[in-house]
Amino acid sequence: MISATVQAQTRYELPVGKGVVIWKGGAIGNGHEGTIKIKSGYVVLNADMTVARGEFELDMNTIRAKDTEGPEDSNLDTHLKSEDFFSVAKYPSAYFTVLRSKSRGIAAQPDQLVVDGLLMVCGISNPVSVWTSVKQSGKMVNIKGEFTIERTRWGITYKAKTLFSSVKDDLIANEITIAYDLQLVLAAGPGAK
């Protein structure tokens, strides 16, 4: 006879229009910061507050640089959407899919997790590990964290730094930092789907 303990799971969803990530990147020595809106997202939490699964869809049409002036669709915003960078006409969404998570094992910080997932950008998926804090308050959960990716792993190679680059080249940093601070609400209906 085989017995199994089923762990209680609860689903939390990102309210429509309430999610955004902050990105940092740009020319070496002259970086930029901006935003991308999250189209939809959810997580399913285990009873111990680890993340069982989840997915977030980023609307790449909303990528904006905060430090540009002028019309909403500035030259930099247009360039970021072009084939040099995110090819938004071809790939209008990016996705982060949670595969699993585990506690970081820090007794003083039980809400700190390592979340493993797949990040799909420009139609290319790569594994990433993200340090994330998950804090529950009533019917809400706050998920907060920051991580850095190497953009060339997703085929974004415009003016990328290589072994053969010289100091005088007009280079763009290969690293992009992504930060998020999201408030998700308890889903209606059954907790786990």
C-alpha cells in the first residue's frame, strides 16, 4: 500500500494592469533604466510558502526607458523594440515560467527562496535562478527580487562586448538587471489549478 501526503497549495494572481518590472542596461559607462509592464501572472504557493509553479507574461510592446525625454515612443524605445534588440513585432511577449523553488536555508530569513525557472525572450528559452522573497499578508502575497541576465544567451548581440572588442568601440553592456516588487491576490475559486 502506497500513501502520499498532498500538500495544500494556494493560487495567487497578479491583478490586471498592476505589474511592472524595472530593467537596467545600456551603453558601458552610460546605462539606462526603464520599465516593462506585466500582462498577466500567477504563482501557486505550497503551505511552506515555497513556489510550486507559476508564470508571468511580459508585454514587450510596453518597454520604455525612464531617462529619455520627448514623445512617449522615443528613439531609444523604438530601437529597443527593433530587431537589434527584442524584435517586438515578431516576439510581442516574454515569459518567465517557474519550475520549482526551495528555501535559501537562512534561518533568520525564512521568506528567502531560490526560484528556478525558464525565461523566454525573443523566442529563446534559457534556465535562470532567481533569489526571491515571498511574504504573505492576509489575502495578498508580495514577491520581490532582482536578477541579472547575460543578453547574448537570448540572441541579443547588438554591440555586445566580446573578447575582440576594444575600449574605443561603442559597446553596450551584455548584462541586463531585472527587478520586481509585485503584489498578488488570492485567486477566486479552488486554490490550486
